[in-house]
Amino acid sequence: MLYRWLRPVLWRLDAEAAHHLAVAALKLLAVLPPIGWLLRRTFFQAAFDKRLAYELFGKRVLNPIGLAAGFDKNGEAIGGLQTLGFGFVEVGTVTPLGQPGNPKPRIFRLPKDEALINRLGFNNGGAAALRERLSRGHAGLVGVNIGKNKDTPADEAGSDYARVFSEVADVADYVVVNISSPNTPGLRRLQATEALRPLLARLLALRAESAVPALPLLIKVAPDLSDEDFDDVLTLALDLGMDGLVLTNTTIAREELATPRTELAEAGQGGLSGPPLRQRSLALLRRAAQRARGRMVLISVGGVADVDDVWQRLEAGADAIQLYTSLVYRGPGLPAALSAGLLARLGAAGYESLPEYLAHRAARPSADAERISFRPRPAAS
């Protein structure tokens, strides 16, 4: 509720300046434990309800609501984000060398669509700096999203990914191979299976020789792939034994937006995120779940803004959910609000906890993944 009053003040700032201010506040929150404890007990308590805790990648997480990569590129605000009640945090995208990214301005709000357009271009401090920060230790599940430097040719990208992976592997809980940002030249060409196969094979071989041979390795794909191309990526991922997919990145599409064309023209090129991405992200999740459910972890991201979205993604086969843009529009209380809503949905469907629901979902035929299930509670004895 407080955010409704605070947001107009923040939005007087340029979108990127407001973002940096939010990260700074979260960093401060992490070093003030009494305030964090008070906020958790007062405002964010639902996110810490034990009925939502479950295992993801073999590690206990608070709830299935995670923060997508792109918000905390350098892993600076993990503690503060966990205080808000995120079940897990994905940092990055990180590249071998630090780079400034694309020229500013490069983040644009589309309030009529509750969406953002960004063309940041993997601005980050580099893999060594992230490794040093994560090596100090962190609580909870933290994934690292990896990419290539802007000036590295696409045909040499494998060396960049291998370098970043080697740098962060022993300080990450999982690693996501980002081949789908629209803001780095040539990156999306890596989604073609003839380019993707050797890249992933190289990373898998590197992992096998590392000190963390069981480290989960995932791929983040674009929503703009055709169904046929997506199926090719999915088949390759299954054939190689990848551990999961993150579905999806931002889109270059601009269809059916409420934002006037003049405002879109001012924003220019970049990746669109938020509710306009909802249906395509959900469609690819369902497509993946039909073949991959139970064989790899499916993390759904794109247009998640309310508990209806969370429940729909779980019913469609997601093992976890991520968000970013809706945090900008709905504020820091969103993870707790979604957790409270999810608890209510679980109860209404006859489940005592999220693990109970997930176990029952796993027993359903894949064709039923979209059907909302209901199991009455046993009568009291």
C-alpha cells in the first residue's frame, strides 16, 4: 500500500536512476538485520510461511517466487531481495569482462501496458567481480545468468561462456546460459541448434571436469522463436541432458499494446517485458511441459504479475516462477502478496502445502497439466 504513494515520487526519476536507487536501498537493508527482521514479520510474513517451502535443485527454498536475471546484475542486493521474500534470486547477466552496456537512455516504462522496454546490453562488472562477491557467502538459492561480451563475435562466443562458467561455477547454485537477449548483437543466432549444440557440449564437458559436476545448467530462450525452432531447442536440451529451461526472455514483438505508437517510437528498439509477454511465455511453458515435465526443471518468467499468473504457471507445469517487471509496477510487497495468494489457492484446491500439491501434480498425466485440480480434504476423524 505504501508503494502506491512512493511510486509517483520514484517515477519522477529516469527509469534507470530509479532502478539504481532501489538496488542501493536493498543493499542497505541487507546490512541492517533488525530492520530486515521487522519488515519480514510486519509486511512480508506470508513469503516465509513453511507451507510454501520446497526443494529446487536439491536445495530448500522459501517459496516458488524468484527474481529474474537483470535486476541485480552484479549480485549486490541478494540479502535485501531475500528479505522481501523472494524464494530464490538469479543474478546477471554477467560477462567475462565488465562492460558499460548500450548508450543511455536504455530503460523505458510503458505504464498503459505495465511493461518495460530495455536495451541495457549486458551492463555488468564482469565475472571476476561477481565471483568475489558471491564467494563471501550467501543464504538461499542463487543462480547466475551468463552471457558473452558485446564485442565478441558470435562464432567465438563459446570461449566467453566457458570463461564465465569457470569463474562462477563453484559459487553458484545453478547457471543459466543466456542465448536470448535481443540487446547483444548476434546473440540470438546462438539459438540455432547447429550453433547451440557445440556451445552446450563445451559447457557440459567443462562442468564434468570441474569441482561441481552436478551443478544445474539451464538455457534461457526467447519468446520470439517459432514453435518449430523452439521444439528443436527443447529436443537438443533433452538429448544433451540439460537440467532445465528458463521460459522466456524479453520479446522484440510490439503487437496489441495499449501504448501509443508515438511513445513506442520514442522508446525504440529493445526487449519488451511485462504482461504483453504473458500469453507467449505461457504457451511455450505448456509446450515444454508436454515433453519435458519431470525430465528437467521448467522456470516460467514473462508477464507474471498476480496470483492468477502464478497458479496458471504451476498448473501448466512450471517448477518455479520468476518476475521482474511487475516488481517495478507493484512494489516490494509483491513476493509476499503472491505467496499469500498462493496459500489461499492451495487451500481452496484442497492442499495443505506446496510440496503436497507438487507431488499430486507429478502424478497427473501430462495432458492434464492445464487443468486446475481439486482434491477434497479428508474428513476430520
